[in-house]
Amino acid sequence: MISLSPVQSLLACCLVLVVGRVLTSQIGVLRRYSIPDPIVGGLLFAILAYALANWGGVSVSLETSIRPTLLLLFFGCIGLTANLKLLAKGGPRLIAFLLALVPFLIMQNAVGLGMAWLLDMHPLMGLLGGTITLVGGHGTGAAYATRFADFNNIQDVMALAMTSATLGLVLGGVVGGPVAEWLMRRHKLQGSLDHRASADSAALDLAEPVEPPTAGSFIVSMTAAFVCLVVGGYLAMLVEGAPVSLPNFLWCLATGVLIRNGGARLGLKLDDRATEIIGTISLSLFLGMTMMTLDLSSVARLAGPLALMLIVQTLFCALYAAWVVFRLLKSDYEAAIMSAAFCGFGLGATATAIANMQALTRRHGPAPEAFIVVPVTGAFLVDILNVIVLTSLISLPFVGGM
């Protein structure tokens, strides 16, 4: 076994990101459909690691304990660039996004339950192949898998949950770009390429300086980001015993929003571009490590029913994003970008949704409303709504009572 140290693991992840960027820029189909660099490079690494382990007898072990911190750092930076003045402008889209999301949560679980019935599986396995892992991600999947194993005596449920959540990240990153590109071609939509340098921006600040970010601005932004981690972690600990469990990243994002919008009144000025770079690097490293540690052998063992369930869920999510979400969100360029984001967290996680938007806006131009609506929905609202829907479904006799 080859065990990489933390520094070596970070180096490997950086190399994976470089390879992913080269491949997405040189291979036409990857560039045309705006597949995120970490998805491409990380999946290639996972395939090579699988080949080495099975045919070369050499397994590669990464040190990934920093991965949760990278995710929290990313969401802290999202909060630090969230200008709430734009939320009033994006308010109608936020309401429309929620109107699209609520029935989707119910229908995605209905698809999972239907597939479980067709495959002669326990109904709870259908929920695991529904919003528990596809919208909830690894954290929600692990929580419910433990519950199902303890109280329902379902075997191998944790492996299924983790595999489903990980594959959801892949599928959400692969499908989102093509959906948005198809919508833009079909409806002849395009962004403003004159502001491509600000494409990843969560809020376009017309008063931002012309000079590039300095080392001092990076230090200030990094300090604020770590404040988000510390304060967010403390708030999460305070509400740990609450009836409804909210993810840690929610508190980090909320702290960032408070600093960004409340600090300005106290004279605190953050350089959004420096903060965005820090957040983008954190997100890329998180997704890269997640993809690199994808256990393809577990995927192969669970390939049958799980693969079929996820294929159906992917088709359903793509069609729903293209025909429902896009139309509810005014059928314009911003709506196309948010449709890709919807695929991201409808199948994977909010981080995947942001990666989809970054890949698209880097090519076509900024979508400032999307970078407000999607993080607010993905962080503040989707988990709460998901808990409500899942609690209601599990309480039904033919689901949780079997």
C-alpha cells in the first residue's frame, strides 16, 4: 500500500486539478458541455487507482482529513461574497426556485420508492436512492443509514448510502453542464462575456477597485473565512441537540453573510475577488479529493440495482431541470445557469451546483443572481425542506413500518 502524507495528498489533488483543467480545455466534448475540472481529473485518478489495486496489487491511500474543513471554508467564502442588496432583485427567482424544489423532493422520493418496488427492495432503500443521499449528500446519508441499520436491520445500508451519495456528486457534475448548454442553444441565450473575469462572482460590486487583489486583501479575506469556520462551528455545537439537525456549513455561510453585510457598516471592506479565489480553490480541492477517493470496487459490487436507480433519477432530474425549473425561472440565461445548478444539488450537493455554475459562467459570462439564489436555497432551505419531506414519508406505514 502507498500511503500519502497530508502534503503529498494535497500535491496529488493539485496535480489532478491541473490534469482536469488540461483535459477540459483540450477535449471538445468536455469543453462543450462545461464539465467541472475536479470531476474529470478526480474520476481519472479513481480509475487509475482502481486499476493499480486490482491488476498491480498496489493500493493508494490518501490523507483526506482536511476535506471537511475545505468545504466549510468554501461556504464561508460564499457567505462573505453574498451581497444581500441583490437578494431583493433575485427574490422572485428565489420564490420560483423554491416552488420548483418542493415538488421535486416529493417526486424524487416517489421515483426511488417506485424503483425499490420494481426491484423488490425495502422501501427505505428507495429513499436512500432518493433525497436522502442525492439531495442530502454524505452527511444526511450516513445519518439515515445508521438509523436504518439499527432500527430496520437493513444490511450493507451504509455502503449503499455512501456509494449513492458519491455517485450523485459525479452525475450532478456531469449532467448539469449539458442541460444548460442545450437550453442556451435551444433558446439562443448568451451571457455578457465582457465581464468574464467576474464570472464566478456571487455579487458584482460596481465600486470594486481596478487594481488586482493584494497580499493584504488575501490575508484579510482568509482571516474572515477562518472566523466563519470558528463561529459557525461554535453555533453548530450550540444547536447540536435541536430536534431538526442543520449541517455545519449552514452556520459558516450565515456567519459569512453577517460579516459581509454587517461589517460594511462598521467600516470593514473585503475584496470580493480575493475571497472568491480562496473559495474557488477550497471547492476545487474538496471536489478533487472526493472524486479521488471514489471506491470503484464498492460501486462495482453495488452496480446492479443501485446503478439502475441512479440512471432513472438522473434522467428525471435532467428533464425536470430543463422543462420545469428553467421555465419557472423566466427562461433566460440566468435560468439556464440555475437549471445546471439544480442538477448539481438535485443529484449531488450544493458544492457541485456551484462548480457547475462556475464552469458555465467561466465560458459564457457572469450570472450574479444565480450565485445568490442557489447558495441561499442550497444551504438555508433545501436541507430543512428535505427533512420535512423525509420525516413525512418515513412515518407512512408502507414505507417506514415495513
